[in-house]
Amino acid sequence: SMDDCSDESSKKAAEQQTEDHQNHHDYGGIASLPTDVLISILCRSPASDHTSLRDTCKAFRTTIDSAEYKGERATSGWAEVSTHLLTGGELYDRDNPNGPEDVSLSDGDVDDDATEEERAAALQWKIAEKRLSEIIEYGYSSELGYMDQDYWYHDITVEI
């Protein structure tokens, strides 16, 4: 009968709509793109932006938290490696969190009538001098380049 055809067509249309809906987020805007397209777009964002992106909308949060997204990001080459170049001083401080050992004022470092503030300043100066000499003596310098007084790096290249 005609009603059976109509019911069959409606059922097929509903199945197609359900299938299409499973491949799309129903949120509107960019979030309404098919899941694979949304994954492709989000994979190109730096990992440092993921927290903000997750807070943007439910579609982004669901996508970023999905195993499908994590797998695509890991295998697509979009996952980045983070690096941080440490100065010799930073390396020294990491290895020597309490600074140089056995630094004290000796005769002649300050006048006998120096105030506590002057003594403290003189001791800090001696600590800084010993720290610098240990940085040089123990090789906390880099073969990559050097840092000038304005903290700009020169001659540094990294090839991956």
C-alpha cells in the first residue's frame, strides 16, 4: 500500500539522518562540523591552547577529550615538542639551590664601623662573585651561543 511505502521512506530517511547526526556535532558554527573535520582543525592548535579550547564549548571539550582526537594528534605530526633553553646561571642555580657554599666576609671586606645593611650587601656581593666564578669554573656555559647583558641570545640554532 501507499502508506507502507511512505513508512519505509520515512524509516530510511530517519536512519540516514541518524547516521549523518552521528558524524556531526549538533552545536552550530564551527562546532557543528563533522567530527573528523573538527579533529583535523583542533589538531593544528598548540597544546598550550587546549585548556582554553576545552572551555570554549561542549563540542571542543568532547573532541579534545576523545581517544580519536588524541590518537590523531599523536600520529599526525601535529603534537609538538616543548623546549626551554637554560642559561648557565639557571643550570647552576638548579644544581646549587642554596648558592655557593662557605661564603663569608673576611677582614677588609667591610669597614669595622659598617652597618648591618652594609655587611649584608657586601656578603651578597661576595656570594654573587663566587657564583659567577663557579659558573665559569665548572662549565655552566653553553656551546650553543652566548647571552649578552640585555639577556638576548646570539648564535643559537637548533635543528630537528
